[in-house]
Amino acid sequence: MAEEKKMTYEEMMSRLDDIIGILERNEATLDESIALYKEGIDLANKCDAKLSDVEKDVRFILNEQGKLEKYHEDNSGTDQ
């Protein structure tokens, strides 16, 4: 069994765009459409997880002293 190549975020988004186009144009049989829909949901979840990981990385910001500091959100829904 061949090892699946890990797709980049951009590759996943491109494939997701392809799937959406195929489904919108009704270019697939019912069975193919179901398989594509499942693949699309999986890709969307992976993209969401990737964005969440990137967001965590971006939350490190420079403070006035030039030190890296973890960014925190308060519980009111506004950022500090």
C-alpha cells in the first residue's frame, strides 16, 4: 500500500475548489458525488485544523521590549 502524500494547505484548497466545481456542474454520478462530498468534507476539516494551528503560531507577538510573548484572548470575545 503506497503512502499518501501529505498535501499542503494550498493543494487541499485547490482540490476542494475542483470538487465544488464538479459537484456544481453535475459532472459526477450520484455515487461519485457522494464520494466527492465526503472527500470535500475531509479536506475542509483538514484546512480548518491547519488554519487553527497557524493561528496558534501567529498569536505570539512582540511586546514593547522586543520579547516574544504569547497572545491571550479574554473570555468576553474581544482580544487583548
